[in-house]
Amino acid sequence: MTRRHDRAFVRTFFTSPTAVEGEDSAKMLRRAAQLRGMEAPDVWVPDNEDATAPGMREEGIANIIEVVAAHGADVPAEIHPRVVWHRDDPATRAEGFEQIRRVAASEAAPHVDGFVIPEVGGLDDWKKVDELITLAENEAGLPTGTFAMSVIVESATAELALAELRDAIHHPSNALERLFLLVDGEVDYTKDLRAITPTGALPDWPELRHNTSRGASAADLIAVDGPYDDIRDLEGYRERMVDNRARGQLGIWALTPDQVVTANEAPLPPATGEWLLAVDGEQVPLTPEDDGERFVYEGERVSVADAEDGYRLRIDGQTRRGRSSRPPRRPVGERSRWSGRPSSRSTA
Amino acid sequence: MTRRHDRAFVRTFFTSPTAVEGEDSAKMLRRAAQLRGMEAPDVWVPDNEDATAPGMREEGIANIIEVVAAHGADVPAEIHPRVVWHRDDPATRAEGFEQIRRVAASEAAPHVDGFVIPEVGGLDDWKKVDELITLAENEAGLPTGTFAMSVIVESATAELALAELRDAIHHPSNALERLFLLVDGEVDYTKDLRAITPTGALPDWPELRHNTSRGASAADLIAVDGPYDDIRDLEGYRERMVDNRARGQLGIWALTPDQVVTANEAPLPPATGEWLLAVDGEQVPLTPEDDGERFVYEGERVSVADAEDGYRLRIDGQTRRGRSSRPPRRPVGERSRWSGRPSSRSTA
Amino acid sequence: MTRRHDRAFVRTFFTSPTAVEGEDSAKMLRRAAQLRGMEAPDVWVPDNEDATAPGMREEGIANIIEVVAAHGADVPAEIHPRVVWHRDDPATRAEGFEQIRRVAASEAAPHVDGFVIPEVGGLDDWKKVDELITLAENEAGLPTGTFAMSVIVESATAELALAELRDAIHHPSNALERLFLLVDGEVDYTKDLRAITPTGALPDWPELRHNTSRGASAADLIAVDGPYDDIRDLEGYRERMVDNRARGQLGIWALTPDQVVTANEAPLPPATGEWLLAVDGEQVPLTPEDDGERFVYEGERVSVADAEDGYRLRIDGQTRRGRSSRPPRRPVGERSRWSGRPSSRSTA
């Protein structure tokens, strides 16, 4: 199979309870499906695990199917329901398998991009998830790899697996290329490591976040930080995002539309790669200026100049106009060969 | 073999010199064997390595045998002598083997719970320790696995091995299931990494402590931090414990009875797992409240209410009284399937 | 092959552009080759990668050959040119191979100690480098292992490889024993992890530096931190070195002779090992005092005393004088067996 997802970034991972007490148990789902604009997350997660009471999860799957079938085509977000799973409990895993099967066989399936799996353990446990998704896909007549797979890293064992992903992900016996998001789950991670703090606040876990970001980078996946529980403290949420971004963890969990908006307002990372100019059949990389935002061709046959309405490009005497835009990212295999510091800064 | 140790936590790891200058070279050992109450550690380590001068270690083993045979039955702590070992020096390893053999064959053996091995290297070095303990057990007519094995992590190589423990510990060619404590030894670790600080103080080594705690969690072992040298600074010792606990490293080395007392006063970690209520043959998990200390049944057939003298439990109309206590921990295989945040906090 | 390098420490890793615009494109190289005294680095790196514009790298190799052939015999530093390489780009790797071949076959070769390889990926990528160096050595009639190999760790994948070095380095199918320096490259590492900071400043990457130091310690290599771009801020450079040393990363990149001087002024790490006194055929380790700088023999047959002009050593009545000096380091296999805290500090 080939890699399914093509997103470069996921800034917002928004969870909604799948079933709540009351007359319309799907009301939270329905409301979430209608978020648009800055309130729309990159990834929407109908959460049939921790956000939904255990006794309501049967109904939660029915609600997911109903709401996603009805609204999925219009939802701007990718849709990745979270099902139940536990590395140490086969009954929970069997339950998770049933939840995946039900969704995969339903009329919601065409709008479902993947599944989020909590409480995974070592890599062998990840492979069990992958296999059960494959069986569900097969049963529903869908090709292997139809659904992406994202995991919540909330155990020491899962953290250790992050270092093995790069070697394992392309193994032909599995379909682990369906992997998509690596999401930290600090609440249960803290329990798994039996960590305690005087105030009951979660530890910072910088090493976990580093290892998640590193694992994502090495395996071409996307790292997402866990939930920020104090939903009124948007300033704290912003600060957490700044700290995360400095580790390369560009996405964050959102529990409320306000958190989604806050995360969507965060700056996008700079484009990787470089500007390449094809001049008479030769590719010439442009030199980034100090601000990292502008790129200059150093040579005589081409000039790029800012203009009020965009830029002016002169090639061997001919001038063209254009709008400024971010350079296209190049595939990994063609990465910049001159991505370091320009010679002018290295002086002897 | 099956895992030997059944402790969930070790808060105090207390070392005593096995032989000191003077008329009664065993006097420190004898005094330590009589510590009781808050001065009694969880694990007592007659230290025939760094705490005892090289020239007195022969006598140190004789002292261990004498004192542990005489007092071991009454010592409340587990008893784990530390012998000599070095990953890079076969002569030291041979000496450590002899020390283990002497203890294993002695009348102290029934009171000895395991051995502490310093200066281990990579996993192959840990296997050498394990094998020599097995040989000593066999020679003494004891079943394999009689003695636990704890290691001092004081080299980069040993730190790297922490990530491999989970996969190696159950290998049937070895008896590594005897592993018990993973103890950081920052003094020699600092030398091994050739780190230096302006004041000569030890670096903080947050990554080492994280990796030790993570390795312990993944392999179901117990993480213990190294010695705190300024034995008069109990406040600093307390702060170190707070920092350790936020990493899941719940135990700490103690060099003095005062440090033991200070460590024994530290809060115990919360019980993991959850309250389960069996109602008409069905197990219903209770919902933790925000403070994490109270658990509420959400349903109609049962109610739990605080009362002055404990609690009142009403089941289908019948009321019972009881004292509050910590819920029993459930074995890992039956871990909570709903251990996350309750639905009321996840709002859309 | 046997390990080629015998340095215990590298404090300064100084890069120079190999070709710059102007009449004498080799002028920076020539100037760097003449640095002496405190301005002379431990390792000098004619940098044919990021410090030199892509279009000038052909000429850069010619300059390296010319300048190193002319001045190499007198340069006090080890000489390790940096060539181009990229884990994701075979064209760049082929170019790097050509650069190595040209240098290896040139009259500069006798003065070249090794090559620095940027942008390496996983261990298989490191093996490609090693093999191409071996081919270049063979072609030039030089024995395998003539050239050392140092890498710039500037990707998540390379960071992960650091944990595997110890097991891989002695594999007989390769010549990875030529490995020498592990150098962090935070600029491109930051890009590889897609990390961003509000100011554009580089993140601190404590975990990367820890893992580099740990990998170096485990595989008996040398860890070097990356460039410090603000070349006028020598105080900040000093602070970075203090922070690095507390992690065991004793070397640092230098972009200017001023940075070289600053790094050369930094304190040397203490000698490892211990003083051993051979007394009547027996080796007695000396006891370090609290400051870690003085060592005391505890016994009756020998005394060491400070004197104005050095020390006075009395052995069984005979007194000798000598100058204070650092104790010789002992080979790893004979490491101190009593390197911990003296018994006087462990009290019960």
C-alpha cells in the first residue's frame, strides 16, 4: 500500500463525546459537525473512549454513523473517530474491533478518514490494531489502507515504540503505512509512569514530547500534544503551543471550539525546502535572507523584485509579475542540498 | 521462573558500610539492622562496594553474613547487599561472583532478598550478572530466581539498556525476571559521560531519570534515584524527591537514617486502577471526581455518601457503613478501561 | 581495523569556507591554516558544505588540496574536511564521494585525518559513507581506516542512530571503527523536526545534546555541540559551553578564531581514573578529597605532601620531590574499582 495521508500539518485535533445524557444523545456530535471557519479543526475526533461514558458507547457508535453519514460530506475537517483499546485488556480490544467494524461497514465509511486508537503498548500491539482495521476494511469491501490509524501515546511502552517506527512502518507483512498522528496523552501517561505532583497538575513531560516529535519526524508522521484541561485558560493553552512548537510538535488536542480557534490562530511553520529556479535547464537554489522569509537569486540572468501587487521576475530581460506565495514543498527525496547557513555568516 | 518481587513501591533504598575501621568493624551494619518504624527503609543495602574501603570488603562479606543471620529475621526491610562489579573489569566481576557465592551459601541466605549490582554495562553485562547469581543459587541448592537483582545505572551503556528491558526480561535462556530495582548512580554516571560543572555539583540529569522511570514502567520494575550527598540538607532532599516523583521515580537512595525518615514521610502515590462496583453480577466502574480522590457511581441502584464516621453505601435500598480506604489495586491485565477524563469536561 | 583516533577530548571544531568570492578564493583556508597557539583549534574543518556556496565547491576541493598540501604538515590541528552528503539525495551523496576521492588521491592526503559528513540519516546511511570512504582509500592505495569519519547529527533519524552505535561500531563487515566525532547541527535539526520559535532563535534541544553525549560515551566517541551563530556574543558562547559540559558534551563548533580562543580557554575535564600507588608490589588507590582535586594515601608507608615547588613523596622513609600534574588516565579496562564516594561520607 502507499501512504494514505498527504497532510503536512495538523494543528487541531478536536474531540467530541459521541453520546451524552439527554433526549438527543448525539447533540454534541451534531454541533461539532457543523463547526466552520476558524472553529473547524484540521482533524475531528468523535470520541467513543474517554469523552463518552462506558455505558453509552454502543449508542455512541450509532450516533457516529448517523451524524457522519448525514454531515460528513460537508465537514471541512478530516474525520477520525476514537474507539476503545487497551494494550493490557483483550476484552477492550475486542470491543474496539467491533466499533471499527460497525463504522467501516456503515454508510458513514466514505467520510471517515481513519481511527484513533488509545492506550496502545509496544509495536506488536500497534500491529494488532493495524490487522483488525485491515480485517474490518476487507469485510466492508474496502482496500487495505483505506483508513488511517492514529495512536495515543500514553504508556512508557508506547513511548519506546516511537523509536522503532521508522524501521517498522514499511514492513510488507503489515499495513502500518496507514499511520498518521502520534498524539501524546499525558493524563494516562502520568498514571502509567506513576508520577505524582504536589498540586495534582500534570508533569511537563518534555522528554515524552521530544520523543514523540522525533519519532514523527523520523517516520514522516505528525506529532500532536495532548489535552489542555483548563479550557478557560486560553493564554496557558497558547503558551503550551509555543512550547510544543519549539519541539516540533505542531498540533494540539482541543476540547472546545474556543481551543480550536486559538490553535488555528497559531503561526504556521515555515515552508521547508527551498526555492529552485530552473534557468536554461539548470536548477539554481535561491538564497534565503536572514529573516527566512525572502529568497534571493544570486546570479546575473534572473532577478526577483518585490512590487506592490506581488513580485516582478526578470529572466534574461523578460519581466513577469506574480503574487507572493509560499514556495511549494518538495518531496523528501529532492530536499535542499544547501539548506544550511549562507557563507556570509561563516567567517574566519 | 516467575517474578520474585511483589512490591508495588520502594521509597527508601538505604546503604550501610559493611566494614569500618575500629574494634567492631560490623558496628554500622548492626546499627542499621536495628532501625525500626520511620527509620526502617523499604530496602536495606549492606554496601560492600563504594561505602566500604576496598581493603575491608572481605571482612565486609563476613560481617553481612554474621549480622544478617543474627538479625535478618527481625529486620522489617527487604535485604539486598551490594557487591562489587564492573562492566570493564573481569577481576572485579570475579570478585563480585565470590561475594555472591559466599552470601548465598551462608546461613544469612534465607533473609537475603537479592543483590545490588553496581557499574553494569549493556544488556549482555546484565546477563552475566544474572548467570552468576544463578550459578551461586544452584551451588547453594536454591532454586533459580531465589535472589532478586537490582542494578545501579551509572553508565551511558546501562542507560541505553533501559530501553531494551521490556523485550529481554522474559527471555527463557536467562532469569532476568529476577530484576527488581533500577537505581540511578549519578556520581559515576557523571564520570562516565565526562560531564563537568563549575561548582563540582552533579548535573541534574533529567533525561537519565526519565529514561530510568520509563524503563521501569515498561518492564514492571521500580525506579530509584541515587544518593543525595549533602546529608544535612533535608529540605534539598525533599525537593529532590518532589522532582523525582513528577518523573515517576518514586524511590530514593538514603545515606542516613534521617534521610530514611524524610523519604518515608513522603506521600504515597495514588492507587492506580479504579473502583469497581459489582451490581447484580455486572462490574460498574465508579467515576472519579475532579480531585481524583472521590469516586461516584453514576446510576440508580447504588449510592455512596460520605458520613462523619466513614461512608454510607446504599444498594437497592439497603444501607451499609464503612471506613474510607484506598481502593485495592487491580492487576495490570484488568486495568481500567475508563481511566481518562469524565465526559463532563469534554464539551463542544 | 583498529580504532584510528586516540584523542580523549576535542574542545574546538573550527570550520572555514573552502572557496570565497574574490581574487584568491582560498584566502580563508590559507588564513585558517596559519592559526597557532590559542587560536589553533583541536580539529580544523575546511568546510566544503554549508560554509561554501554550492557553485564554488569544485574550486573548494582544489583549494583544500592546495592549502593542506602546502601547510598541512605545520598545522597543529587535526584536519577533517567537510564534504557534501544528504541522506535523501543520491546526487549529493555521489558528489560527496567524488570530493572524498579527490582529496584521498591528492598530495594533501597525508595531512588529512578524516572527513566530516553532514546530513546523515539512519545507521544504514552511515554505512554508505563508510563504504565510500573505504573505496576512496582503496583507490588511493591507503589502508582501510586511514581516514576518520565524523558526522553531523541534524535529523531525527540520525539522533535515533546514536543509540545503536555501540552495537554497530565493531561489526566486521564495515569499518565504522573509523568514527570519531558526533557533532550536533541544530540549524538543520530544527528544520528536520519542523520546530519553530517566536523569535526565530534555535530551540535548546537538551534531549538531542544528551543523546549525543550518551551515544559518544557508550561508543567511545567524542561529542561536539553545533555552531553558535552570534559570533560577537562570546559570553553567550561561554555559557553554552558550561551548559554543554554539564551534559558531557565537551567540544563545540567554532565559526571564528575568537570562538576558538574562547573554547580553548575553557577548563579541561578532570582526569578519569584514580591515582594508584604501587607499594611493595600492591596497588593502593588514593582517596580523593572533597574538592576532587587532591588525593590522599591512607596508610602508613607512604606520604604525599604539598610543597612550594610541587610535592614531597615519602616512601618508607625516603623523600622525593616532584611537580604537580594530572594523573595519567588509565585504559578503560583497568578503570577504578573504587571510584565512588569514600566511606567517611556514608554514615549510618
